[in-house]
Amino acid sequence: MSRTTSLHRPLALAIACSSLFAGVAFAADAPEPSPLTGHIDLVSKYVLRGATSTYGPSKPGFGNEGADAPESDKPVLQWGADWSDPSGLYAGYFGSMINYSYKKLGESYTNRAITNFQSGKSIENDIYGGYNGKIGEFGYTVGGTGYVYFNGKNANALETKLALSYGDFSVAAQTLLNDVVWGNKGDTYWTLNYIKVLPYEITLNSSLGYYSYKKQGKYLGSVDTLSNTGCPAGQSFSVNGCFGGGAPSSGAFRHLTVSITQPIAATGVTWGLQGIVAGENRFGVKQKNQLLGSLSYGF
């Protein structure tokens, strides 16, 4: 089966938007924020860029037991750190538990007898960096992300990032640079983001996501690239075989997500709630709407 790349995580949108809006003036008597911050999160589920049901061409999907969406269908820990410099340079790391094995999924491309995807579950590691700048009232970001999976195979990837911001809004494009089991080289993830600080220290984040897909890749498309044979009519190739259902799409609305976060007094803990109005995956399969919760400790 397949998956499709890294909304990253319930709190990642806030992190991404904070990097876009770097450079906001602070009151003269306020202490300057630390250039290095970190967080540890507990999320109710790990849903990646709106894929709540399946990465494959048909529903119902195979579930986490079959290495299918979401990345985790039960609560998992996530963690990360971010560094930003007054010059505009930034760097960061994000990690998350995943409730299946990318190693087994990747190996299943050449070994179609593999059916156990729960042995040796994976850990996602995202290492990102770039530059935030300003031109007049507009902000911009030029950067990239490297995806490295502990217990993974045919899953590590590079993705570029270009973004523009104005006021509370930003638009971003992230393009995949190599074929992996979760995406095709050239896939581009587009987001329109809005972030607003509300009364009572509540932060509102929203993101509208769309994908432009390359229909054919090594692991996803309409041709079994291991045997170089086309899938039968009405089927699509997804990592380890041809499956019935949707055909590869050139693009689709992926999600509308709206989340709120709020610190809990002075504990350093922040609670969050995220609603996902789900779209379609790369095979045109409609996902289900989802409500997620999170607790995060920042330091």
C-alpha cells in the first residue's frame, strides 16, 4: 500500500507559521525570546496532511496493521526543537512515533510475501532549515526538509519549501525531490495558512491543503515497476501490488484544518484541539473528517 507525504502534525503548523512570521517587533521592556526552543507532545492520533483513512486506491484501507493511514491510529509521542537567528536563518528537528514499519513496507516492494507490518515500528525524523526574509511588508521563506525513518526502507526523502507571508496569512509549496513509498518525485504540497492570537492566550491556526501529483513513480502509479507491467483496468499500483479502486490523480484538495491551542496557566503545558475537514488522496479516495487532541510541553 502507499502513503503520501509528510498536515504534518497537530502542532507542526504552529511551528511552521511561527518561522514565517519571525521578525515581529517585541515591546522594549520584554525579554528577547530564546533562539532555541523545544517541545514534547502527546497527540491522540498522527494524521499526516489530511490522510485520515487510507493512502491507497480504495476504501476501506488496510489500516495500521497493513501500513496504511493514518500514521498512527492511537495516541503517540512526538518531539522536536527549533532554532532561529536574527539574521533569518532557522533550523529544526521533528520526531514522531509511527504505528507501523516503513522498513517492512519498503521491503514489500521486492518481497510481496511480506504481510506483517507491525514488526519493528518506525520513527519519523524530520530535519529542516532555511532562511526567513522580508521585502517590505511581505515575508518569504526558502528552505527544505530531510525525512529520515528509523526502521525504514525506500522512505527517506528530501523536500524543498518556498513560502510567502503577509500579515496573518502565508502560502507555501513543498516539493518532493525523489521517489519513495509515500510519494512521487515532483509531488507538491500547497498550503494557505492563517494564524491569529485571540484573547485568553488562545492561538487559532488554520490551513487549506492541496496536492499536485506526479501520476507515475517507482512506487505509486498505474504500472507495477518491479515487473514493468501495467495494472489491470480499474486498478492502481501502490508499493507492493495493483489494487482496485481509484486511478492516479494529477491533483486534489487534501484538507481544511482548524486548530486552537492555549497554555495551561504557567505550567509550560499547552492543550490543543484540531478539526480536519478531509479531502481526497492521490487516488481520488475521499477521507473521513477527524477531530484530534494534543498536549504539549514547551521548553
